[in-house]
Amino acid sequence: MGYIENPCIIINPTAGRGYAARIRHRLLSAINEKFRGDYSLSITSKHGDAVIAARDAVESGTSCIIIVGGDGTVNEVINGIMESGRPLKHDFALGLVNCGTGGGLAQTLRLPASPEKQLDIICRQSSIAIDLGQIQFHDSKGTENNRYFVSECQIGIGGVVVAGVKSIHKYFGGTLAFGSVALMTALSLKAPEITMQIDSNTGVTDKLIGVVIGNGVYCGGGMKLTPFAEPNDGKLDVLRIHDMPILTRVWNFPKIYTGKHINSSHFSTSQGEKIIVDANEAVLIEADGELLGSVPCEIEVIPSALHIKCDIQGEADAG
């Protein structure tokens, strides 16, 4: 077993509808055994706490942050350790003990379902470099802002779904919460005219239900919206969801859990390093399950920006 010097453990007790809080003592016992007390601990109590805790940990010299939480907590940590398109510290890695509702990053990295096994991977495996996405957008007050993401960014239906899931507090669990809200939204959402420019190509305007910019395969409790995305290929996968009749939306909806939706003519895929998006109306943006604001926005990949502990060749049993 490898040794990590003075890791910082960041626990979000509300992750997974309180699952992180319920296993906290069990996990801390395992952490004590592995690190023999040589670690720091931060327990978040509100939105934004993980940003501050992560930045403080890196500036204090930690070599590893272990996140006990979900995609939202991971997103906060990443935004705490990144600045001007690069991490504050280079000889540094993240570890993930997934307790979240969505669990997109854990599934993409093929982490095992057991928190203890995830902790073993953090201690045993070396880290790999993965890409991040960076998005410039306008927040709810109209102020230009900047945010990093690790799994996905969505424009249109994805933003509406995240807003809906937040309003029901993910009460029914990740797959059911995201799935039910996504289906209801898909049946009612009107498709705005969205203009996209990918790299140096000419911008294209079309009626789109949504756009997905994927750095990983999974999001939203098991959806495989960008099934061929690789988190370490230096590219972002782009999925356009074109307008379609209501019955076609119902027919295609289950396919987003298998990745077979991309075989339909109502979806189109591409790759790019920089994507510029605008629309003829206010269209919501989310990233890693966090509602950000609205278009216009610019999204670009930051290759090999972050090191994370995982066994990328391992078999998935996370769901």
C-alpha cells in the first residue's frame, strides 16, 4: 500500500441525501487506520465550503485531497484548487470516495461501489492526469464568471433538469430523481435557437433541446449522454439534442442510459477543444450538477490539468 503524506479529507455530510454522514464514522475509522492520524479533516456545512477548504489545504502543502461526497463536492474542490487555468500546486492529487446522488465521475473512472474499496484505491494506485473543462458564462445577476468542471457541462435541458432536481432535494435517489425530472422536462421543453461554434469552424444555428459538453461518459444518475468521451484525450465531446416531436422524445429517452441515442438522427456528435454557445433567449447552463447561469458562454478543455487516484483500467461495479 502506498503512503500519502498528510492528506486533507473533505467530507460533505449532505451528499447522497445524507449517505456521507451515515458512513462518516465508519470511514473515519478506516482513514485513521490507513493514515494513523496523519491527516487533516474538513466537514462542510454549506455551499462553497469545499472551495475554501480545498484552497486552504493546497496552500498548506498537502499532497492529496480525499473527497467524501458527490459530483457537486468534486466540482467545488476543483474550483478551489484551480487558478488561471492551472492547479495551484502541481505535485498534488485528488482521491474520491463517492457518496453522491449522481456519481458521474466515479462511474467514468470505474471506481468500485464500496467506499472502503475506493479508499483502498486512493492508497494503492498511482494517479493519472485527466482533463478539465473551463467555462466562461453569465451568472444569475448577469455578471461574467468563470468555472471549471470535470464531468460535463450542459446547456438547455440539462440546466432545467438540475434546477428541478434541486427543488425536490433528490429525495428519491440519483437515478430516479434525475430520470423523472429529465423525462418531464423533455416532454414540455421548447427548443430555442442555439448557435454553436466549435474550434475554428463556422458557427451553426439550430433549434436544440439541449447541448452536452462531455469530459466523461456518465452524468445524472447513470445517463451516458456522451458515451465515447475520454477524460484524458485532450478533447471535449459535444452532443447536440435536436428538436423532435413529443412521441419521438419519449421513444429516445431510455436510450440515453445505454448510449444508443447517438444512433438516432435527432442527435449529432462531434469533438472540440473550444466551444462558443449563444442563443436567442436566456438558456440555462449547468456543470457537474451545479446550476451556473445562462448563455452566452465559452467552454474549452484544459488538457492533463488534474491528477486523480484511480485504476482507469479496472472493471466497473459502481453502477
